[in-house]
Amino acid sequence: MASLEAPCAVVSTLRGIPKAELSTWLSYHLGECRFSRVYLFFDDPAELAESQDVLSHWGPQVVSIAADAQLHEEYKSCTRFEALRAHLGEDWLARQELHVELAMRRAELEGCGWLLHIDLDELFLLPGGMTAPAHFAGVAPDRCTIAYLNHEGVPELDGSCAREAGALLEANRFDAVSLFRRNPHCFAAGQGLDDLLLGGEDTDGNIWAQCGRSKWQRGLDEFAKAVGDGADVTPSQASVASRRSFAFWVQRAKQHLGCGQYFLAYANGKSAVRLSSGASPNGVHRFGTQDLRRYWNPQEAAVLHYAHGSTSTVTAKLRRLRNSTGVWWQSFALYTKGRELDDRQLEDLYREVIALEDSAEARRQVDSGICFRFRIAARHSLSWSSGQDPSSRGAEEAPDIAGCPEAPPLDAQGGPGLVLPLTISESWRLLTSGALVDGWQAAFAADGFLIEKQVLPSALCDALVARLDAMLAGEFDTGQVPDKMPRVEHPQVDVEARSDAQQSRKKRIQVQQVVNAWKGDRLFNAVVHSDELGKLVAAVAGWPSGARVLQDQVWCKPPGSGTLAFHRDTAYMGMGVHTMWLALDDLTHDMGPLEYARGSHLWTTTEAAQIPNLYAKDPRYVLRAAAKNCRSKVDLVPVIVQRGGGSIHNGLTYHGSDANRADRVRRGLGIHFVARDGLPDAPTAFARSIRGIPETDKR
């Protein structure tokens, strides 16, 4: 709501930025994103005077500060001054950190609610016409800081147009660069790069550690070598195209830098701070000490890093590093090697590692999803002296980020820095925005369930299936076992130990059940506890306080496996539970799909009729008894969806499934939710054990 929108500001430190780029940067953030203030710290005071014709257009919206003797005195009032004072003369990042703290004071005094810290070679991307005030107004009140993933720009120098492209890069990199490598966190799941990208962070949450020392770096080097040796490195859930495209960047860095790298610069994002929170700058990438590994949904907000412009700008940056006493650049092979090269060698390195000269390769990168395109609107790239109002709004070319993973921020329980490609269908997105709440709630109240054709992307379902197979094989990447797992039999031992009657029963193919898979696997954890899914259930259920997860369970029905008797979830988890069910396989009628008894949540029945034998030969015996008891007609509705489709049902709705008569396995993930402000009684011993309730306290 507009009434909740507070003014917000940006702070940046700059040196050697062309006027055209400064103009574009200001026009975009003040005119398009609608930031109220920009605080610019000119590291070279002479550049402030030279830029007045650009700055004056924006009047008091731009607060320009020269890094002169007066500002150096003001540094002494900063909380981090003593820790940084020895490095202030040579280390750009030390000065930046103090500039951010000074800007926080000024912005709060001027009534701003949030402050974003980015550089002059970065843009704050808010797709879909969202403004910065509206974005920050939507942040939960308990969130004091937000970290945003950054995507890295790739200069292009293609064939006969290379000279023209180079000239454009020299004038304005925002005009020239439109190809971006996605942040590596975006491939933490669903792209088949899991074994490289999960668990590759060092202790401070930065995915880039010193070359050759981190698990991440070792993984990249091993990957580059394996691809170079012609090894088959494409797992079943990976896209061959995405694997190959990712390998392209790693291999060429390995070849020319001696160190396999995907991003050439930082990958741990940039941040914003709520000014009333009391949080202080923590380096130049974070504020405070909380939520250091959590990122905002990159589909809703991200940072575009135009890290490398023309050859001359890259050369100038590397020359400055020769005098730096800092250590941050030692993590990046490009900077450690490049700062020692002469101009001719740097030109070669620029073409070999930084720029991309092959337009066909660029298309492959975009098609595979490893890269995407974004072009800034022309109105922001007008000359600063054109006299045209940069703040005039119009249709901007939308960023081509359709394949960019969409996911909620996750805590450490979901894996450090883990971001999921969680795509919610348009109808359910409208539901969470309130456009369809009344209609959907009415249908849910009448039928007791809703069915949606697509909730999760198929690639994510494939990744979940791969992780489920790993858990069934005894592999748990969290180091913890779920609350319930199917028995893994060892034929020679188990057959001898079982009685004849037991062996006879075992001849029947068993339905497999995993309870609280999230405890054993980070990907399942991230999906089960995603904010998006919880919001959907809360909107349908009409829970103003929101939804929280009670437990999850995965059902795996191999070909020939039996039925699951019709039942109510409330009998096992308590009154008030609602369930989201998600198909992990493409479903057909002969696979024994989930079926709902329409309107059965309104039936009155006896306690005995509520708790069936789930594996009874007749799966509908309880359903028939319940219908007879309340003189109702049974109207069954099957859930026939492709993988990624699903449903939400009331815990009182009778549901079950027939035997799987197909030649394919059927798997589904059920997530049981309750209102955030209420916890139902645990009606069974198993439910009490999961919640840690002693048997002497059976509330």
C-alpha cells in the first residue's frame, strides 16, 4: 500500500566514472526505481566539480560529498574507524565502509526508511515495474537487513563489430553490456550443478574463498579438468546444455588464469539496511551480523554488476590494485594475475577471459539458462546534456530472466545461501495478491480442496526425485535421518530372519513412506519451508496470521504397489491441519492417483470411522461408512496433473488412492500446514513423538 511506503536511499563511492555512466545510473535509480535520495562519495574530490552539470539536474535528490580533509575528520566518528584507519590511505573498500556508515546517519535524519549500498557499476533490478519504496514496504517488519544476489555482466566483442562495441563500452557500459551470468547460488538446485555449488562456502558466507583452498574452488578445478579430459559429468537431473554452458566459463578461466572460476568478481551480493534497526556496516556487502546467508528472491530484486567495461577501464582498475594494501582481491584469479601484467598482456587477457567474441556462444548461454539478457531502457541512456527529463516513465524492455530461479529467502536450516527455482503459477500468484481470494476461498469451502496444474517447475521436481532416491539409498546431505524411512532390506539376512508368514506378506509390493524428509535433505527442506507455499496455503485457508509447517511426508508407490485407504489427515495430525500435495511424476489414471471425496470435509462422523487401516484391501470401507452415516453421496475427484502440479485440501476432506497398475512409479510430496498462531493437539503417539511431546503429556 502506498501509505506504507517510506522514502529510501542509495549510497555509493565513485572514482573515474564517465559522465554518461553517472547520468544513466542516476536516471535509472532516481527516475525508474524512485529512490528519494542518492548519497555519492567522490573518492577524488576533483571529479565532484567536473560532474556538476550531471548532478545539478537532480537538485537536492543527489547529495554529493567530496572525500577531502573535512570528510577524513568525520571518519573518526565512525564505529569502525580504529579497525580501518591503517588501511584508509590505500584500501578503497575501507573508505567505502565508512562512507556507508556516514550515509546511514544522514539518510535517517532526512526521513529515509531504508538505505541500499551498491557501486556505480551496478544497477538495482526490480522487474515488473516495481518501485523501490513499494519493494521495501513489502519487507516483513522483523527483517532489518536484506541481501540481494548479483549477476555478472559480460562484455561482447563480436567479429566485424568489435571496434564499435569497444567504443560503446568506453562511453557507457550500461548501454554496451546486456549479457549476464547468473549468480552461482541460482544453480544450487535444479540445474544439475548441486555437487559443485552446495556446501562450497567458507565460514563468512562468501562463496569465493582463496584460490585453490576452498571446497568450492577445488570443485571447480576438478570439474574443469574432468570436462577437459572428456569425462561424462552430466548427472541425470542436469541439462546437458546448462552443464556445457557452465563448463565454458570455468574451463577458459582455468586455461588462462590457472584457476577454474565461473564469476570473475564477487558473488555474495549486496545489501540494504532498515535505518531504524541499529545495524552497522559489516564490510561492503552486508549490514549487521544476522541473516548473512539469506538472499531475497532474485526474481523480485537483484543487483546487476557491470563489473568489466572496456579494456581501458579494466586496466585502470588493475593498476589501482597494485597499490592496495587490502586482501579482498586475492580471492580472484583475474585480479591477482592481471595486476602484474603490462598493457599488451592485459588486452589479450581481456579478450580471452573477460569479453565474449562469439555471438553463437552467447545465444547458447542464454538458451541454456546459464546467462540472461537485460537492456536498460533508452531513456536512461540519454546524454546528460540533452535537456530531456530522465525521470519520465515509459515502457522499459523487460529483462529476459524467465529462467532465473524464484525462491524465498532461506535460513541456515535450508542450506547456506540456497536459492530454489520455485515457480508459482500465475493463478496462484494472483491469489496471494488478493485478486482471487474470495473466489478461491469459496470454492475451497464448498469442495474441501483445490487442484492446480502447475505449482513447481518440472526441473525442480526432477531434482527432488533424485534427492529422494539418494535418501532411499541411505544418503542424507544434512547428516540427519528423517523421522520415518522405509525399511532397507538386506536379502540374505532379512529372509532368514523372517517367518514364513512375514515372507508371504512381503511378496506384496509395498508403498514407501518418508516422514519429515526435510530433516534429511536440504533441497526438500528448502521446498517444504518455502515462504511462497506457506503463503498460498494461508491465503486459501483464510489464516491471517500465516501458515507454518507441521510435518511433511513423501509417498512412493512403485508399479504394482497397493492402495492407500481413504482417511482424514486430522485423525493423525489434529484439527485445523491443511495439506498441500505436490506430484513429483506425470500422473495418469492407472497410476492410482490421489482422489478427493468432494464436500466430505462437511460430513459428521464417529471417531471410529476416522482412523482406518491405511493399507486395507478395501481402500474405501471407511469412506462408505462415513458417507452412509451422514447420508451423503460419494463424489470422487482424481488429481491428474503433470509433475509439479498439485492440490491443497482441508484436513477433514476424505482422500485416498487406488493401486498403481502402471509400469511407472508414482511419487508425491505432502506438506501439512497449520495456522501460525495455532497448534493442534497431537492425536497419535507418532505425532507426539515427532513434536517431542512426552507420552505423559498428550495435549
